[in-house]
Amino acid sequence: MIRAAVVGLGIGLAHCAGYLKSPYAKLSAVCDPVEVRRNTVGGTFSQGSMEVLKPLFPPELLTQSWEALGVKTYASLEEVLEDPSIDLVSLCTPDYTHPGLGAKVLEAGKHLYLEKPIGVRLSDCAPFLEAARRSNRTVGVAYEFRLNPAVLKIKQAIQEDRIGTPEAFSLYHYRNSFRRDKVGKWIQKREFSGGLLVEETCHWFDLARYLMGKEVESLHCVTRDCFYADFDFEDIAYIEGTFQGGGIWQISHALTGFDFSLSIQVHGRKGALWCGLKEQAYSALDGGETSWYGLVALGPLNGKPEDAEVVKFGTEATEPENIQNAVIHFTEAIAKGKPPAASLEDGYRSLELALLAGRSAQEGKALMYTSQWSSPHA
């Protein structure tokens, strides 16, 4: 049984839920510098934070102390790493701390499940990559959308040649701003979160690579930063580009919405796929007329609406459950010696693309993408 610790009880609570439900792991410890988060399972929720994750836990569990569940509590990562019983660490700390703390986890001989992004600057990642090279531990990056059942349905259809050779990918994300209740408001500063492009658009660069099965060749990005004065980075980004070996892509990412909508399109030579994801059952964007959380439609080239195959999904297509299930998947990967759903290379490449997009916006021109990735185990 893999003994896991979760460091950072914000989004880390979804990791806790995953370890509590994994048949391959046991949640052995949690770590957070904020005492109220360490006192009870629902300590974070009691402060009005991360309540979107609350449905992952039975209500009766929230008032219990972690110790009552047999889970040790620590105030620092150093305490976790000194615990010889811990095999695996989920690192859910602020983005800018990921490479430095990730290196410490690996140097301590623990497996690492790292929240995205892997860092906010490529130069910060060098010691982390070196630690990975020296380590024989498994590193996974939390790109949970790879395991969203709607996304997996798209991937399956592409692999089965249902739409022919994929030639174009697009993703449109409409949402409200990032949460303002982070400790120290770190997410609101580019220095600590990397901004919109690094903090969240990295997810969408990863999905473009994953679903198309190709590497990006070039990109061009434009942004606007005039909406939220308390965030010192772009609020809207439009990015487009080409894939190596052929194909085009575009991503539209806005933090200026009043609702949530994530839509993905993949266009092939024989047909197309459309996917919609929602955050909650009610959406103002469809007049509240649909109850699904995820939908995938596959239709032939020049087809009619009635020609399409449609699959609907419930809460299993929401991000909290995706994060929880991605944690379970990672523990299975370690237990069975399989590769993680998203590797350190995937994390590094998505960071490269996010930073290149920021440079493109700053320089006002299209840029070619050449990865500096070198396998840690080469």
C-alpha cells in the first residue's frame, strides 16, 4: 500500500479525496502552514475557501479531525520529508514553489505528484529536472483533463479513426476570474502564478498536444489586460498556431465571464467532434435548459444534426472529480509500474508553450516552437 502525503490543503483537498478512495494508496499525512486547515478535514471549507471541492467528501467527514482518520498533520514540507513512512507526496503549493520543492521531494526519495504548472520560469526548473535525473522515483503532473471522460471519448474516437486524420483543434474557455482567497493572494501576481497563460492556459496547450498527438510548430498570441486591477496579468488571451507535420489550432481563454463554458472541437477529414463541459448543472449560457455536465457529439463531414452520435456525462466530467480520479490513476501507475497520465515532459512542454505565448504577445509576432526538453532518464 502506497503511503501518501498531501502538501497544501487548497486544491490539495481534491488530492486527499483521491487518496482516501484509492485502492492502491493510504492517505498518511497532510501538511499546511495554516492551522485551521490542519485541525479538521473541512477546515479549509470553514473559511469559505475551495467549497467547489466539498462534494468530494461525505458531510459527516468534514467535522472530524485528520488524526481521527489516522492521518498525521504537519506544518512544513520538511516535516513530511523527514517521515520515513511516506512514499508519495502530492505537492499542491503555490505555482512558483513547484520546482524547488519538487526537487526536495525527489531528493528525499519520494514519488511526486505535482500540481500544474511545474513552475513559472524555465530557469527555475533546472535543479528540479536534475533531481528527476538522479531519482528513480515516478513523477506525474496534474493535467487531470486528460482523464475527463468526455476528453477520453474524443481521444478514443480519434484513435479509432472515426473522424479521419485530425487537421484542426480549437478550445474556447469562458469563465470568471481566478479566486481571490489564496493565502497571500499569490495567484494574482505574475511573479508567483505566471499569469493566465502559465497558471491555466497550460492545461489547454497540454490538451492540444494530447488530443492531436502532435507537437506545436508555431504560435501567435494576443492578450488584453484591462479588466481586473488586482490581477497584474492578462485577463484574455487568443492564441493560434500550427502543428508539426500539419494541422492548425487555436485557443481562446477569457477570465471575464459570468458563467463557465469549456468547448473543444477537433476537425478531421471524415468528420468532426464537439465537446462541451460545464461547471454546474445550471448554465445561463443555455438558458438553464440542459442538465448534463459534459457532452460529446461526433458527426460526419457535411452531416446534419440528426446524423451525429451524442454522449452525455454527469458530475464525473467535472474538474473536482477529474482531479480526484487522476490521483487514483497515479497511484495505480506507481503500483503497476505504468507511466503516469501526464509526465514531467508533458509538464515542461506546456510550460514552454505558455511562456512562448507570453513572449509572442509581448513582441507582437508569431514565434516558432523548439523544445529544450531533455529526458531526465536519458
